[in-house]
Amino acid sequence: MAEQVREIMTQPPYTVSPQTTLYETAVIMRDKGIGDVVVTENDTVLGVLTDRDIVVRCVADGTDCGTATAGGALSGRLSVVGPGDSIDEAVRVMREGAVRRLPVVDADRVVGVVSLGDLAEERDPSSVLASISRSRANI
């Protein structure tokens, strides 16, 4: 059983700058088959932007995704873990921050992402969430 975040994180993470338009971000997500990107500036993590964030915060409000930016769509709160942190610590941080994805940061540089699905696959591989997470066709 894995003990540290580095053992279950997804790497490398897909990143965009805060100036990347939501349209460009959505195209990256579609083309890569992913549901989130890490927004960074000069190797500093600003936040995680998900496909749901784009839909709920932007599209549903009538935002022009061709001009609105990834930086403007971030929630404003940021939670991170390190690659050497325990999986229990990642669970605690997710729970406290009410987040489903955490950037994994090493020496101020993003090196991966750990998701609720990653944790489910590690802790309870027979769970429905783990099964769904293994099916990349759902992204």
C-alpha cells in the first residue's frame, strides 16, 4: 500500500498561465482527456482550474470564453501537498479545503496532481469512485 503522495500522484501535471483563455484551456482538457489544469505563473502555483469550474463559473454566467482567462476563473483558495507528504495528510488537506484535486509542489514547483479518484483507487480499489476514476472515458 502506498504511503506517500509521490506514489499515487499523476505526473506530469498539465499547466496553463493565468492569461490562457478559457477556450484554450478547454481545448487542452479535451485534447488531453483531462478534467483539470494547474494554473501557474513563473513556476508558482496559483490554483487548479477544472472543467466544472469553466462550466459553472463562466459558461453558465454567459462569460465569453474566448476572452476570459484561466486566472480570472480561479476560486481564490489554494491547497497543496508535497510529494513526500503522507496519503493521510492529502486526505486531511482535501477534507479541510473541500477540494477534489491538489497540486503537488516540491521546492515551489508543481510536480504532479493528486485527486480524490487517485486516493480512492489507492485506499479502496473496489469502490465505485475508484472504478469511475479508472475509466478515463468519463473525462
